[in-house]
Amino acid sequence: MKANVLKVRELCKSFGPTKVLNGVSFRMTEGEVISLVGSSGSGKSTALRCVNFLETPTSGEIEVMGDAVSAAVNHHGKTEIHSAHHIRNFRRRIGMVFQNFNLWPHQTALGNVTLALLHVLGKNKRDAKEIALSALAKVGMADFRDRYPHQLSGGQQQRVAIARVLAMSPKIMLFDEPTSALDPELVGEVLRVIRGLADEGATILLVTHEMRFARDVSNRMIFLHKGEIEQDGTPEELLRNPASDAVARFLSSVM
Ligand code: ADP
Ligand code: MG
């Protein structure tokens, strides 16, 4: 049996009075690829951001490689966080790729990939460069190492952003609509990189509207509706046997 990399238990997140996630629970084993799907506003990005601790959950528990962070609302109505480790120890195990690449504009491709290796992982310059070049090679961007983001296409920038995450050797990679800011002709090159990572055994939690890709690459699909998991199963299960009209409608509208 494969080890659990991520466990999410009863995750809730509210922004003021607005409940965005309402008791989301799932787990991921090593090498699993899960697509988180659902209509706009269903809470997909919020779920990823909570898993990466860019947002503090209102309540619930997130366990990464056996270490847990739990959040609970106290009797004053405030959220309290409990963890044996500092949050940054969790963040190091999780890499996130955003829709808009978020590269440093005044750093070259190589600079973008080495920065965190130097300043977060404390690698020396030579090791950082070696790791960064190998990550850039993996996404087919080694020849562009000296280019600045504005000298790269959107697809190339996103590949550098993926290399930047890869270089940190995360246990889980989160992708939040990694191709939705790209011109259609640039989507394929980024999806090919993600598929390559999946084929190599990376553990990936992916939010995408590329449903055909999601179906092909994912072991499981989790359908989120109004902050709750409506269905969690293999792509075939969701397609053949949708748990609700919402799932059926969503899948039929995009497949
Ligand atoms: P999705 O990624 O599925 O489109 P999101 O997680 O971005 O959904 O958003 C879910 C809901 O949470 C939306 O109604 C959105 O307006 C709300 N929301 C997200 N972030 C915030 C925030 N920082 N403050 C207030 N509301 C937010
Ligand atoms: Mg989103």
C-alpha cells in the first residue's frame, strides 16, 4: 500500500460570514494525481490555498507526510492553530503553480529557479545552479536560462514557474488553473510538462478546466460544489455515474 502524502479532514474556510469550504475531506497517496473540479466559485482555489497555508483554515486538519496542522474555532469564535512544526516546514513540502506564473520580472529564468534554493533551502551557489539547470532541463527550458520573463512566451514562463517548484523537490505539487492565462496554442506545452511529471510519479493536485486532460491524467477527480465534495472517484466513475445533476451537467458542458 502506498503512503499517504496528504490528508485533509473536515476543512472549513469562511471569509467573514461567507462559508467557502464546508467540511472538505480527502487524502492523497504517493504518486496520485487528483483533479479538483467544479464550477467557478465552488472553492477550488481556496482549498488549494488552505493546503499550502496561503490561507488559514477556519477549522479542520491538514496532514502532510504524517505531520498535522489543525485549526479549530475556540469559544471566543476565533480560529486557533495547533502544529508541532512551523508552517514554513509544511510549505517547503508543497509546491504551488499559479495561473499567472508569478515570476520575478527582474530575474532571469535561472535566477527565478535558484532564488528559493539559495534563500529558503540555503543551498550554496554551485549546488543551486546545478539543481536549477536540471529542473529547467526537465521542462525544456535549459536553453532559455538567461532570458527574462518578458522575453518569454506565456507557456515558457509557466514552464519556468514549474521548474521553480520542481527544484524545491516538493512532496506535493499544486496547480491552480496553470493554463487558463495562456493563448490556446501555448496550452499544450504546459500540459505536456505536467503529464511528464505525473508519469514520473509526482503527487499532483490539479485545478483545471482542461477536462479532457484532467480525465486522461488523473487517478481521481474530486467534484466540489458550494464548498462541499459532491463526488470523489475515478474519472470513469464520475462520467458514467455522476452523483448529482450538478456533476452531470458540469461534465457534459466541458467534455
Ligand atoms: P474557485 O477557485 O472554485 O473559482 P474560489 O476558492 O476562488 O473558487 O472562491 C470561492 C468563493 O470564495 C467565491 O465566492 C469567492 O468570492 C470567495 N472568496 C475567495 N477568496 C476570498 C477572499 N479572500 N475574501 C472573500 N471571499 C473570498
Ligand atoms: Mg479558482
